Amino acid sequence: MVPLSVLDLSPVTTAIPGSAALRNSLDLARLAERLGYKRYWVAEHHNLANIASSAPEIMIGQIAAVTAEMRVGSGGVMLPNHAPLMVAERFKVLEALFPGRIDLGLGRAPGTDPVTSYALRARQDPRQGDDFLERFQELLLLERGGYPQDHPFRNVRAVPADVALPPIWLLGSSGYSAELAAAVGMGFAFAHHFADYDAASAMLSYREHFKPSPTLAEPYAILGAAVIAADSDAEAERLAASADLHYARRAKGEYAALASPEEAASYPYAPIDRERIARHRARLVVGGIGTVKARLLSLIESTRADELMVTTMIYDHAARRHSYELLAQAFALPERGRAGNPGSDPNA
């Protein structure tokens, strides 16, 4: 079976504030390490009441420090929010401290609303429109020393200069990102968990048009999927009520911490809310582990995914842990022992 990985947004709930959500991420990372997950990525979002993950570089260092083998990375760094030189230096530092374990996933979107996006970029060079490609090229030129002799950045070096950037992954939810990843010969991760674009179309196109590069000889595609697994279909449906309410509210421009399943069950949904939830459920994999595994295997087959990256946004942290435990068992992940893991908690 394909390897499994984790995408963590550090969910904030009505019972768990952002500070506790970040600590829960460290706890989940320790568990994922023991269960045999291949990599653990953290997201970048800003000014969202239900997500505490705003600074992936900091969390990557913390997670890598409490684990020993699992790769840790960004899913992703939203490049429009950052100067490419700063991204290069931060990830070189991480690579220097945790050699061979860091991934640099890059995204095109700001990860927030337009006003917050402006606040993030207000003191940067005021480029207009979608400048992801320009920033991406600048990042590669800085790493490869590709600026011409007369360019002012010719002698700029991202430090530590003796450390190469970790592997770069392009994240996407459309055909554009798939085409770009294929053209530059980099790994591709598709966000099926929120994309309206067809996952199979994007991932098969990436594979078909992939051009080998010095860093990647063969295409490698990760499928991101939202999953809620439980001991039964009924229990999974109960847990998913929180996600349903969040989506219904978000569609109306209402952002709030994740509500409990009980609060979600008593919410007065309008018919349009029900329609939106039904559409969202097409992307959300919910059920007992048998139901979930069958649906995920179908997705993997249709997209030819090399790896499955799972995100689980639910109210209860213990239930979130259990969902990942069930998936690890169902996909027969090679469990790692506690020995050698500097972050293992004997009481966890």
C-alpha cells in the first residue's frame, strides 16, 4: 500500500484555544512517528478562528525536535507572504539542524482573506497580481546562484551557505500547479480536501507531463485528503457534525472555532446549508475504518497517488488521535518503536 502522511492545521475548538492546539500538534506528531507515518506537514493560515497553524517554520523545528525519523515540512509556506530569501534561510537552518528530514512545500494562495493578506505584505515590495511564479523563480535563483553578473542579487547568499535547500514540493488545488510542478521537475501535492478541481485530472496530468530534473528523476504525487475515521460509521458521522457546521458557516463568511458535535447537531440549518454540506461531503471521507479504507483506496487508484496525506479536523483531540491510529492499522504502516525517539513521552 502507499505510504501515509499527516497534514496538520492545529485545530482550535470552543474548548481548546490556539495555545493548546499547538501543543496537541506536538502530541499528534509523536503518535504519528510511532505509528509509522512517513511525513508530517503543517500549514500556514492567518486570522482564522479554527486554525492555530500560522508559523510553519517554527512548528517544523519543534516537531522535528520531538521526533527522530519522520520527515517534517510545510504544507505549505504561502510564498506570496514572504521574501524568498527569508524562506531560503529559514529552511536552510531547519535542514542544518535536522539533516535529511525537512520538506519545503510551497503554496500560491495567501492562506487568508484579502485584508489580512495585505497586512502580511504591507511592508514588502508592492508587486501587483499573482506574483507566485516571480517569487518562486527568485527562490531558485538564490539557491542555484543563477543571477547574472550585473544583477544586484548576484552576491547574495542564503545562509548557512553550506546547506542545500530541502526538497521543494509545489502544492496546488488546480491544473496550473500540476503543470508547473511537472515543468520544473518537482514533487506535487494536490489538496483534494478543499479543491473543486478534479484530483485525478490534476495528478494524472502532472505525471504525464513531468520533466526529470536534477532533484527528481521520476514524478512523485501526494494526494491530500480530509478523513474522519472511527470505530463505526455512526460514530464517524457524529464526529463529522463539527466539520459540517464549520463548512456551513464558512460558506456564509462566518468563521468560528470548531463547535462540538452536540452543538452542531442542534444548529438550525437552512436548506442551502444542507446543500452546501452535501457538496462538501463529496470531498470528506467519513466512516468506520472499513468504509474509509475502501473510499481511500478508490481515490488512490484513480489518481495514481504515490502517497496519501491525511488531515483530520474534528472537535475532540482523542478522537483525532484514534482516527490516525485506525488508518495506520488499516494501511499496515510499519510501526516505529519508542526507542531512539527523543520526543517520546512515556505517559502518552
